[in-house]
Amino acid sequence: MGAVKVFRSGLATALETDFGLFLTFDGEHYASISVPSSYRNNTCGLCGNFNNYPGDDNLLPGGMPSESVAELGSSGRFCHHGCAPNCSSCSPHSESTFSTNQYCGLINQTDGPFRDCRTLLDPSSFISSCVYDLCANADNFSNILCQAIQAYALSCQVAGITIGRWRTHTFCGKTRETGAGGLTENVCF
């Protein structure tokens, strides 16, 4: 009773309990949580209420549905660190650019690496979050973009959906030491 296992799962660290909680964290920005069906109708907040009806998961404190995850997160129901209602200072042109297939829109491409996932796992909140994060973090642009796409990739994989190869040596490839004189090489995970 009370057993906890911690282990690596791909690029993430996973925690699994004997009562069925499963948590993954990639060490940077993405976390996922799953619980067994015995928790049905007994969760709330950003995780939703687990009643198999996603339409009532993102309720604001007054009981009305939020328009977005960003609105829910800043609704006062959760920690809020003094951010203005819209922390991002993105121009409409930048938002439009970041939504294209060369950026966040890659996850919604009908012929792209996520084509099988996008029909089963709605990418709209991932795209919105990606655009928002790119606008707010221009100084760490490529890392933010890769993390945002990786979040969707992990969600697809957790749902058991096969995705195509989206990392390349020049786009979101990981660098690792080879051990030969400290040289590095790009590898794609």
C-alpha cells in the first residue's frame, strides 16, 4: 500500500502509484495526468470533471464554460501571478504567421505528421497555446515551438495514435554529446 514507481518514459519522467495515478513530466514544460475510472466525476480544475463529456470540463467559477484554456487558467480559480488578462503582446500579423504550417499550424496540417491524430484529438487548444507562447517568448523562439509541438505529439501518443516523423536534424532535433572529444551530433527522437 502506498507504492510509487518513478521511471523514464521516452523523454519524460513518469510517476505511477498503486492506486492508478499516472503522471508524466518532460522536465521543461509538459505534464500529463491520468487516473483510473474509479475517479469518474471526482476531479475538477484544469483536468476537467472526468464525466466523459468534455463540453463541461472547463467551467469558470460561476459555472459558465470558458472560451479557452487561457481564460480558465486566468479566471482566479487557479494561481494567477499578476499577469494582465492577455500577457502576450502579439500583433495580428505575428499571430497569423505563427498559425501557419511552418510554425504551430504544423500539428493541424491535413497531410502532415499528425494527420491521423488531428481527427481524433482536437489540436485547436494546442495551436492557441503554441501561438500565445511564441508571442510571449520571442527570445526562446525555437525551443518554445518545439516544446509546443512535442506537447501535442505526446498527447497523441498517450492516446495510442501513431504520428509521423516530425523532428528532423534541422527542426527540433536534439543535440547530445558523442563522447569523442566533446563533439555533438543532432539526433531526432
